[in-house]
Amino acid sequence: MFDKLFSKRVTVFKKRDRESWEQIRKALAESGFEGMKSGHYLQETVMGGGCGAKLDPRDFGGKGRIDRDIYWVDVPAEKEEEARDILRRNGIVPVIEENVLLDAALRKKPEN
């Protein structure tokens, strides 16, 4: 049990993309892969709306709340290749965005 809880882990997916995150989790679970950990979190700081309620004013637009959560999937380091093979067989390419926590204006744009 100690090995399962405290083994070295490798991040295979980290992005603001809930659909891909769900596909990756489903593919790994259906194949019987053990040791996967996944989750999501909100890293941004919220500017107060002026009333002191700590509500994000961007959540009250015409389309409702924007999903700004960062989704991640970790696998044991010794099983990384196995996990990537499972994802390849399912046609999924996992992405790790290193600059996902930066504001959009500060992100490095890909050069074309």
C-alpha cells in the first residue's frame, strides 16, 4: 500500500480541457490501468465585484460561468509508457501546458 500512495508520479496531462481529461480518465479506467490520480483546481485569483462578496464578475455574462479549472492526470513513473500506449491505442494525445497558470497576455505564443 505504501508503494501505491507514495510512489514517484509523472504528469501525462495538464490543461484547461475538461473533455480531453474525461476521455483520458475513461480510456485508462476501461483498460484496467491502476495507479492513476486525477483532479482539477482553480489557480486564478478572483477580483472582487465591488460588493465585497468575492464573486467573479466574469461568471455573470450571457453564457454563464466560464470553466477556468486546470485538469490534470498523474500516473506512476514506472507505468508511464504503459499509460501512453493505452492513450495512443485510443487515439488520444495527452498535452501538458506548462504556461497554463499565466495570464493570456503573458503566455508565449507558438511561432508559425
